Amino acid sequence: MDVIRYPREVAKAKNLIERKTPNSSKVSSVVGEILDNVSKNGNPALFNYTKKFDNFNLTKKNLRVSKAEIKNAYKKADKNLIKALKHACKNIKKFHSEQFKKINKKWNVKIDDGIVIGEKISAIDSVGCYIPGGRASYPSTVLMTCVPAKVAGVGRVVIASPPPISDAILVAAEICGVDEIYRVGGAQAIASLAYGTETIKKVSKIIGPGNKYVMAAKNSVYGVVDVDMPAGPSEILIIADESANPKFIRADLLAQAEHDPDARCVLVTNSPKLPKKIKIKNKKNIACVLVKNLNDAVKFANEYAPEHLEILTKNPEKIEGKIKNAGAIFIGSYAPVAAGDYCSGGNHVLPTSGAAKFASQLSVRDFIKSSSVQKIDKKGLEKLRETIEKLADAEGLKEHKKSVSVRFP
């Protein structure tokens, strides 16, 4: 495990913070062609790409997963897995339901006599949840994306996932109350959700993690539909002092590293002895930043803005109070990231690559929108009239001015 001394070795630390990625022009070119093809040709394009990339014979008949297949998945799935999925779903639903209570409130304020303005919250009509395949099956991502959508009141929740879709994903989707499931992955799945095909009706928003092609496709269709946050390789940053258990740190770094060869795993510590006790060799995506004190550790963490932040120190709450930029924060020796990945209740769809400086975890907020509701009577408009007319004159918008003056003949 490489050790970087911070702030002494600023250049090396800066490379860690910036998380430079290779040129993506080739990815953008491939994705652009796929999006264009699916938008023009619909189902036949999906069938061709699915055969090419997933070696699966997709047809109009098997594009959508049937109720009978879901029922059969329940029969085949391990009963203990079903029990675990239901337990996780219960916790995730409890957290997001409480979150929804805090924000789903209609309110108004009296601006002046005759002027009352408020806010109305409503759910997005439809959402497409992308569930990755390939390296592994991710039923937990079904729970994390679909549960908050349902809690927020989204009317139509759709899943797209590369074939073959595992029984675990189908069971998780049924537990969440997903409305439609389609056997399609990659950039072509994003295109089908954004533009629609003969079989797949387009959605209003697309969420969920994926590879660089999926991410590039989501970025490209933004504006046609809404998308969630930018996402890159998974990452963890652990702030630890001499009191931390090196076995716990080693396990948590390796757990994050197994997600992806590009996953980023960083230990930040003020203890020179701790890295030697952890003993991780030949892992290029695991590094240690050695700081003089925990204030420097906090400074580095806020600059890094990690997806996952664990705090393993004598007074973790004190450190947590100084953290401004992190996707999810785990406090204490018995709060590993794996708990949040699966079933503690918080969401595991999180901002990466420093996006935690401006983005948040996936939540019910991502599935709602607000409208201002303005109730103004004649007396109220009269109070606003002079200001409106002056501003309309300044902007050269005479019809704006007239739309007010016409009401006062």
C-alpha cells in the first residue's frame, strides 16, 4: 500500500483527489451511434445490440419479463435470500418514508395583502431504474432505486437490466412493487427508456449506476429526460487514528476494492504505525495518506469528497461535525460501508469522483418536483403594479407591462 505524506507531498495527494480518467471520446462516439440507432429504429436496434453485446436472442415476446417468470423466480430463489431482501426492503422503506414526511408538506406564505404564494409537491410520473449486470447480480440496487421511487408516489417504475436477469433481481423487483421489467442493458437500455420503442414506453427520469457506456448515455439523454447524479468507479475513504482496529480497516478497504479494478480506496491516518499493521500488497487502487493531525485528515477528506467515508477514531462524532463533503458517512468501528450497501436503510446510490461537493445520495427528493402556487387578488396586484411596469419598461417588454395595466382600466 502506497503511503503519501500530506500536505508535504501535495502533488501526489492532488492526483488522488482529482481521480483523473482516460479520454472518453471513443466511448462518446460509440454511445452516440447507439442512441441514434435506437431512437430511429426502436425494437430492432435493441435486438441487434443485445445479440452483439450480451449474446442473447431478444424478441418482442421476451423483451418484457412476464409475471409467470417472476413467480417462477420466487420458487427457485433461496428462501433465506428472500428473507434478507424483505428485511433490507423494510429498513430502506422506513428510512425513506421518514425522509418523505419531512419534505412532502404543502405550505404558503402571505407576501402582502392579497398576495399568497406557496409550494406544491408532486411525484414524477415515471422512472426508469437501470440495474447493472455483467460482473455480478445486484438485487440491492433494485431496492435502493425502486423503494424511494415508490415511497415518493411515482406511478410507473420500470427496470432495465442486461440479460439474463437473475432470479434475485426479479424477486427484489417484485418485493418493491416494480411495474415493468425489461431485458435490455447498456447504452441501448438508456436509449429505450429515454426515447421509447414499440414495446417500451419512454420515462420521465432515468436513475441507477452503470459502466462508462451507461454513464455516457445518461449524460447524452439529459434534457430529453432527467437523470440522477454523475457516477464513476466506487470509492471509500477511511479516517483512522491509533485507536482503530487494523483488521477492520483492511477488511473495509478490500471490500470496496472488489467492486471494480478502478475502485478507489484510501486510508487517511495520523498514525505512522497503522499502515504497517494493515499489510495490503499489490493493490494499485489502495493508498494511504499520512497526515500530521486529524484536522489535516478532515481537510483532505473535504477536498477528496468521497462516495463513502468511514470515521474510525476515538471521537468520531467530533470528526463528523467537521465533514462537509461526503456521499455517506459511517461512524464508529461497527458501521462498515457494507451495512449501508445492503440494509441499514440509507441509500447506496451516491455521488462519486468528488461530486459529493455538490450532489447528494439518491433520495425521495429525486422523485418529486415542486410547483409554486400563486394566489393574487386585485388589491395584491395593485401593490405590485408599479414594480412590474418599471421592470417591464427596463427590459423592453411592453406586452408584459400591458398584461398588468389592462386589468386596471
